[in-house]
Amino acid sequence: MIIPTTPPTRTGIVTSMMDADGTTADRTTQGRGTGTRHMRTTYDTSSAPAYATADSPSETGPAADVDLRHHGDREVGPGLVDLAVNVRGSAPPAWLTERIAESLAHLAAYPDATAARAAVADRHRRPVGEVLLTAGAAEAFVLLARALTPRHTVVVHPQFTEPEAALRAAGHTVRRVLLTEREGFGLDPAQIPEEADLVVIGNPTNPTSVLHSAGTLAALARPGRVLVVDEAFADAIPGEPESLAERRDLAGLVVVRSLTKTWALAGLRIGYLLAPSDLVRRCAEAQPLWSVSTPALVAAEACSGPDALAHASASAVTLATDRAFLVERLRAIPGVRLPVEPRASFVLAHVEDGLKVRELLRERGFAVRRADTFPGLGPDWLRIAVRDRATTTAFTAALEGVLTT
């Protein structure tokens, strides 16, 4: 199922630069230590062909159907147990907190990404020139949207909505490929139009918790196409078996990673992208000066070392056990349907009258993520974060009470 979405109408050919506030101006600006930054040419797409099928809703404007900027943090509040945000743990491990605290002594100096970039490159067996540190994975999507000039962009949904939001903000038309419950929210590479020159997909996918095979995603790569794989939750899976982060043989592959989920660093904002060096340079030119702080860079370096990787691996094993317990409890509740075997740090569940169930859970002290803001999902879907057994036991008892009362 393919659905086109369009940015505000533009006419003719427009040469523009995206400002930090999201506006554009017809001018040439000075780059970041690289001379003149080239202006970006975008094209009128108001007459782009429609790809909606007969049973697919069409859209008439940006974000006509869902709020792409709705995220789990909007669900939480005072007195609520948080099962809405996918950050694991309430604080970083003590050794990481200490490293970050030590970096505060160096705040008078401008951030230097050299050591962190080298550590990430070594962690993924890549040259340093193929790594760009970013202020969370979200900034990586913004930079890609500003640096790339695709004519046929496809975003595979349901998935994290910031990539599409960033592409819209940069003036791109986005076509959606909607994966369905009937197919287990799995992807057949044949669903991607041949003309697509930018494809964005998550793996494992937020919110479905589906893990696509590396072979399936690799089949999407080809010369003339940029393939962006959001691997923000890849380290939640023991051994990262389907990660493409170390694949340098696939044309146009970009892998986006986050360090905020496993390490409880959402407030620090640290992530990175892995890509061919020429694309990394283009994204770096679009990145504001010093957008990644010194504490965040220290965290990136610390989380890329062998001890940290061993810690993350052990955490992934624990997560798998906790997730299995959550799945067992959910499947025992009448009225709850799990569409797939979840593989990430969250579970997608279907319940009748989901929005009302969510509100009743809030009254009982629990926040879960509404999923109707993910394209392709409706109001009867909820995303539930994996927590420890005690929290899961209390939450599932509350959910059962809501559904059986």
C-alpha cells in the first residue's frame, strides 16, 4: 500500500537554503570551514502521481492524518508509571555518569569530536570519515533531509515519525509504504517502487517491534538510491544479528544509531550516522557548529568501548527475558492481541477502544504510548515499553482490570 504525502505547494524550480528555524531563503551562505556552501535545488512536485490504492485514504497536505511530532514523552506526567517512553532505565549506569560528570571541567572549551568519532568508527569497523556524531538520532534525520535532493522519497510505515517530519520540513514530498498486520508488518522488497531514490525504514521498527532480516533490507540497496536504516534500537537485541552498521558494500547505505535508549541519555542528545564519506561530508556541512556538546561526545566515546559493549550485550539479554514476561502476561489478558513476536524494547498491542483504555490506565497510574499517531495504525493500538517484572506485573493487573470491568 503506497500513499503520497505532499509538502506545501511550490511552483517552478526554487533554489534555497534551509535556515535553523526551518525557513528557506534564496541565497548562498558560508559553510562551516569548507568555503561556500552550495545552494540546494528543489523541484515542483505538486503534480506528482498519486500512488494511493482504492482502499487507502489520501492526504491533501502535510501531516493531514496524524501528528508526526507526537512522541512518548507527551504521555508521561507526575504520578504516572512510564511505559510510554522507550528509554531503558531511569538513569545511566554509575560509571557512565562519572565519565560525563568529569567532562564538565572542560566546558570552557569548544567541543572536539575527534576521540568520540574515532571510537564509534572503531566500534563499527569503519573509517572515521564514514561517521558523523549528531545530537541524537533525530538530528541525523534532519541533516539527511537537508543534505539530500531526492526526487522520489519513500518512508516505510509504521515507523518512527521524525524521519518523515524532517523530510516534510525540508520541502520533500514523501510517499508512504504501509506495512500491514496481515503480513506481520513485514516488508517485501517488491513493495518499494523502483523509482524510489531515497528509502527510509526502521530496524527493529518502532512501534511494531518487528526485526527485518538483513537480507531483506540489503535487497533495497542499489546504485542511485540512498537507503536509510534507523537502527536506534538495534543494540536491544543480543548480538545485533540483523544490523547493517558494518556493511560497507551496499551502495548508498546510511545507518542511523542512537545512544539515548540503552544508556538512558535522552536528555543529553547523542547519536550518529554511518554512511559513505561523501554523504557524511554533505551532512556535516548542513550541521550547525558544535551541535553535539562535550558531555555528549564523552558519552559517545565511553559507550563505544569494549566494556560498554559487554554491558549493553548483557542488558539486551536481560531485556529479552523481561520482554518475554511482558508478552506472556499480555497474552493471558482477554481482549489483548499481539500481532507479532516483538524483538525490541517495546511491544505493540491491539485492544478495542484503545484511546479510552489508555485514559483509564492513566487513571490507574500508568502511561502507555498511543499508536494512532504512527501512519498505518489506528486508535486501537498501544505501544508498551518493556520494564522490570514488578512493574509489568502491576501494569498488566491494571490493564486486565480495565478490560474486564
